[in-house]
Amino acid sequence: MTQDLFRDDAGLLECTARLLRADERGLLLDRTVFYPQGGGQAGDAGEVVLADGRTMAIADTRKGEGLEILHLPAVGQSLEGLAPGQEVRLRIDAQRRRAHMRFHTATHLLCALVPHPVDGCSITAGYARLDFHMSEPLDKEALTAGLARLVAEARPVRLRWITDAELDANPGLVRSMSVQPPRGSGRVRLVEIEGLDLQPCGGTHVSNTADIGAVVVTKIEKKSAMTRRVVLGFAQPVDA
């Protein structure tokens, strides 16, 4: 099991950790700030500073067996000298994480504007998209204006936890048809945008809608008779 520090503090950019294993599957540590690909959100990249001062680039982060989180070294990185028990320092790519946080929270705002189930999701540093299970047309300008209004309202974004049993008793909390809430620990994390949206989510988020900044709907596509895809982009280049 890897302790997932990002689950309670998405703004934590680095930490120390102890190496448990290093092989062709990746680096396994006792804890991490790196988010593993999942729930539609891309994994974090960054670096690991080894005990001897060497820096190893991490290109991606994925889920392993059970509650393991695997850090995948970039091509050409050597595992020589790595041994279980060594203490290392982890640093994520702050700009990439910030983009993921802004986009992921923006998709929750989009869920509030489009009250239909979600049957597809992708969140990257360059764009985000949601596929809605619906047949009605959507208006790009109206959605962009709605997002701007909700961002400007500066609503707090909070995290809270419920048990698996509580979630089972409230199935309406789940908006996604394609991605199930992360389970396995006996509890499920809810992301709440004050007065607007409440749903299970394991991804990284900003703490206030104002922190999303300017986002725009770049494209709306009819993917099928019952699927409308909405693609989001930043109105300005991402900064760190």
C-alpha cells in the first residue's frame, strides 16, 4: 500500500518517502504526492531525488496491484544503486498538477451546468473533456458564460469522506456511468462545491472555483445519438 498524500492535500508538491521496490514495473514507495492515472485524470510527472543526490525523471504515474502507486521513470533512467529502505525526495511537476486541478474542478462545474449522466471523461494538462449521456444540443457560448459566472462566484471546494455503505445508500451521488468511485479502503471521498455540486471523486482539485481561472468551451461534438462531448481549454496559457 502507498499512502496517497495528494488525496487530502492536492497542493502538496513534494515529500520524503521510503523506497519499497524498484524494478521494470516502476518505483514503489511507502507514500507519495504523485497522482496515478485514473478516474479520467492523467498521472503526475516530476522527479525523484535519490539519497546520493542523483535526480531521476518520472514520466508518468500509474496504479499497481491493490493500493500500490507506481512511479514510471522516463526513458533512459537507470535503476542502478536503488535498494529497498532508501529515503528519497519526490517532487511533482507543479505546472502539470496545477493544470489538472483547474481542469478537474472545471469539469465539476460543467456537471452542474449540464444535468445529465457522464459517460466519458479525460483530464490532461492541455484540455479536459466530458461526454454527456443526452440527445439535446448544447450551446458553446452559453456554457462558456456559465462557467465564467461560476468561477467568478468564488465558491469553496471542500473534501469529505463517507463509508462505502453510505455511498451504496445514496447512489444518486455518482454522476459517472463509465468510472466508478475509488474504493478499497472502506471509505469514499466526496468533492463538494458549495451549493452547487457534490459527487465522489478521487482526483485533484483547487480549493475555490476562483482558482480555476478563465476556461472556455472549445468544442461541442455529437459523438452518437445519445452522447454530446464538451471539450474545455484555458483562455490563457497555463502558468506555474
